[in-house]
Amino acid sequence: MNNLQDTSETLKKKTLEVMTKMLAFVKQYPKAELPNPSNEFIIAKDLMAKGEFNLAVCGKVKNGKSSLINALIGRELLPVSTDVATSRVFKISNNEEDSFFIVYANGDKQEIKEEQLAAFGSQTVIDTNGQVETDKTIAFIQVNTKLDFLPEGVSIIDTPGIGSTYPQHTAITKQYIKMADAALFVVNPSPLENIEINFLKEVAQITPGIMFVTTKIDENGNESVDEAISRNVKLIEKEIGDDLYFGVNMQKMSSKLLLEAAQAEDSDASDFNYEISGFGAVKQEMLNLVFLTLGYYRAGMAYNAAVSYYQTVLKSLQNRKDGIAKATTQYDAMVEKYENARKVFTEKMGENKRKEVLNEVELILKTMESDFNQIFSLRGKVVETYENEIDNLSSEEITLYSDKLGDRLIPEIQQKWDDLTDMAQQKMGVVLYKYNKECQMAIPEGVAISISDDNVADPNIQNVSMREKVASVRSEMLMGTALTGAIGTIVGSANFFWPALIAPTLPVVAPILVVLGVGVILWGAISGSQKASKEKLKRNKAQLKKYVQDTITNCRKQLVETSLADNKYQSLYQGFILAVRQQALESVTSTYDKYKKELDAMKKAITDSKQDPKLAAAIDFLIQQWQENKAEMQEIHSLLESIKVD
């Protein structure tokens, strides 16, 4: 076991131990009414505990993604073809016994046989025999098989290729990449195309780590392969090098030779093919990426959440100790001070203010509704733009325009929906963050609370200094595994993110994540049903305009009418609106209660100290007990700093 894996597993163990001890401590002393952990703390701990990790295999169509995965499995299990093969997402997880399931968007599972994998997941078979009839939207295909080289909890996600003639393939791939913890990008020993570079630019903004593998090296000479790799590495570094937080490390591998190694009866032939296949280096790089992500990024986020909670609880206890000390000579003044502070806080930030904040959220949703109707109106700007383009087409341009229309239109509508929901969440985040700051400001000057932004309780416990870009990789990094907990059975083992739009001091809840996670599945279904193919589109402007209008109408219908997630939400649109309202209500309520609880706890400590002279000693004891976390946290900090990310 290499040092990185050792460090990663040690970090996971120690971080979980500290976080678990903190929660147990608060539970052990309920009368102390200590501050509750933030949702950030809870989510980070859950992520560390589950240890699930999704490595998405992606790349241009026909580059050999499924062949590579079959080689890793040791047999031709996933559908492959000289034409377009994979049409759906396959999730491959390590298991001693083979089993195969269709996982639907509502969380239902249907067991299938190995020979049915191609019928459900191969575009070639679907084109030949027609799509399997089902009245539910398929989320992905779960493949459980032996992959004993993978660490526990790590799954490989096989995505449809980008750049095929099927626009839904690219749409599905891009959506599932958003739910990956890291990506393995498969290339050929030929110059990277613009579509690959543009796709990589999107991936680099989502995951903190991408590993690169050049396949089909057995079909080319060594010198040719090395030249292609050198050229592609330089191009990647030039275009996105600054965004690749863990660097560019291009491996080379022959899937064919690795598969032959697994299937060879002669052990010498098997060992030889395995050695020259290049899998040894690919495997090591894959494991390094997994453990670097888990050990550096995920452990770092969890540790920083633990630091924040450590400082909050310690400061709360120190404030109570100081308050009790002052109360020995200023008891009446101290009681009056906190009674007045609570009264002022309640008047300023109570029911009326909370209604005002929620009304601001409703205005955001009203604006979103107006923008939504504008996007999906047949007299809106989207339709108008396309119709103007179509009107200006020459007869020579119509064919090419028609071929590209489906590839453009569906992703554009999807992007507009994503932008719309992102904007609504960002605006809501601003409103909630402002409310949180106003709560702080509503505490009269001189009244000590642990939630304020001033000096920390213990300067010897500090956050780990993560690289700026790694630390700001947004929530999509955590998309990988957090969604599993957030939406659970709703989309099987799909994943979600931890929204950066809400300040760490505000609670983060799951409803919006649930809806957006289900939306990932929906867009693939819409794309699949709206392919602008040569067989279905006549080469005339009226037909092109009708296609645009029909597509817009169908997308709107899917968003506002399709029941999702076991009827939990009547539609994706309604689900998003309800989720925003719920998150806003819970955030405002939780923020208000957090400050009120702290004021009440301070007053209680002061009044109790008059009846119980031993209370000051009890607070001292709690401080000493809480500070026993210090040594472990400093050790975790040192381990995190020892992991170098160049």
C-alpha cells in the first residue's frame, strides 16, 4: 500500500474520529445547550463516512471507453461497436457476484440478465431492433461485477461519447460528469479535436482531478504514440493547464492486450500481455487520483468544517465563563444586558423580518416564472432567434443547419434552464446571507456570542490552506457523493453537490438538490426524444421552424407536467419552486433559532451561576474536555499539509 493511500485512509479515520467525538460531546452534555453543528459539518462527515467515489470515464465517441472498461473487468461485458455503442450511463461497482439492474429515475430497480445489457444500453442494438419499451425514465444501468483492484466504495461510470450524431449522448455525458468526483478522459493517439478540448474545459470547471489515458497504442507504433501524447499534453496544458489542479499526467494503455492477458490460458502469455498493456501505470495513476481527491480535497473540507465547529463551541464556552466571572460583581447588569439583547434581537429579526425575507424569495421566484415563460414561449427570444437564422439560410446551408440543429437546440434550452435555476439559487443565497449578517448586527454591542466573525477562540487550531482554485472548485466536486445521501433512493446512487451559494454559517438542506438531481435524468430523456435526424427532417425552412417550436413545446411540457421521483414532485419545475421555498423557510428559521439559542444559553449560564457556585468549575471542565480535540486536529492539519498538490 503506497504512502498516499496510507495517508488518505489515516486522514479519513482520524477526521471521522474527531468529528464523531465532537457530536458525542454535545450529546453527552445536553444541559449545556452548546451550539449545533452546521449542515456543512454534517454533510462533510457523511461524505467521509460513506467513502463512495465515482470515477467517470468520458471522451469522444469511438475512442474506446467501453473497451477500456471491459479490459479492466477482464471480459467483454459492456456493449462495444465499431459504430456508436454506449447510449446510456453504466455504473460499474466491485462485487464478488455478478448482478445487473436498470435503475429508474424514481429509484425503482429492475433486475436484468447479462445478455440484456446491450438491449438497454447499446445505441447500435437500439437502432437495429428499436428501444426497449418502458413507461419509466431510466437513470442508469448498474453493473455489479468483480473489480478487485478498485478500493472499497469506488465505482466506474461509463458515459456515452461526446461528438456522436445523437445529441442526447453529449447531453447525458455532460450532466453525469457534473456528478463525478473525478474523471478519466480517454483519447486516441491522434491530435485532440476542438470538441474534446471544449469538453475538457467544462470538465475542468467541475472536478478537481482529471486523469488522461491514450488507448489503442497496439494499433500504432511506439514513436507515433509518444509523439501524439507529447503533442496532446502540450495542447491540454496550453488550453486548461491552470484549471487542472492535480496536473496533466497522460498514461498509455492497450485495452486489447489487457483483455487478452485476462483471457489467456497460458500464465506466461498473460503476464507478458499484462506487462506491455500499460495497465500497471494506469492503475497506479487511477488509485493516486482517488486517494488524492479523498485524502486532500474531501478530508480537507471535512477538517475545515470541524475547525469551524471547534472554534464555535470553544468560543461559546469561553463567553459563558467570562459572563459568569463578571456576574459575581455585576449580576443584575449582566442579566439585564442579555434580556435586553434578546428583546432587541427578537424585535428586529423576529416574525415580521422573517416574513420580509421570505417575501423577497417569493419575488425571486416570480421573476423566475416570468423568465421561464419567456424562454419557453413560441413568441419568445429563443424561437425568434432560430427563426431569424432559418429565414436567412441559403438552399445550400439548409442541410448542414438541419444536421446540427438538434445538437444546438437541446443543450441551449437545457443551459437556459440551468442558468435560470442557478440564478434563482444565487439570488436566494444573497438574501439568506444578508439575513444572517443582519442577525449578527442585531446583537447589541458588547454582548458576546460565539457566532460573531471576530477573533477565534483558539489561534493554534487553523484551517488547512488549500489551493485557492481547489478550494473554490464549487460544489460540483462534492457532487460526486453527497447526492447519494441527499436524494438516496430517488435516483439510486446518483450524486449531488454542496451548494456554494449559501454561506457556511447558513444551513444547507437537500430539497433543491433532489430536484436538480432528478433533472439530470430528465434532460437525457428529452434529448433522446427530440433528435433532429436526416430521416425525420425535410430540408425546408417551414419544417425546421416547426421542429424548433415542437422541441420548445416538448421541453416545456416535460418540465411542467412530467411527474418525477415517485410523485414526490408533480414536475421538475414545481419541485424546484417548492424546494426553494422549503430551503428558504428552513434557513431563515434555523438562522434565527441559532442566535436566539446562544443568547438564551448565555443568560441561563449567568442566572444558574447564582444558584450553583460550582457552575464556573463545570464550564472550565467542559472547556478542558473540548480542547482534548486539539492534538488530533493538529495532527490532521499536519497530514493534510504533507500532501503536496503541485
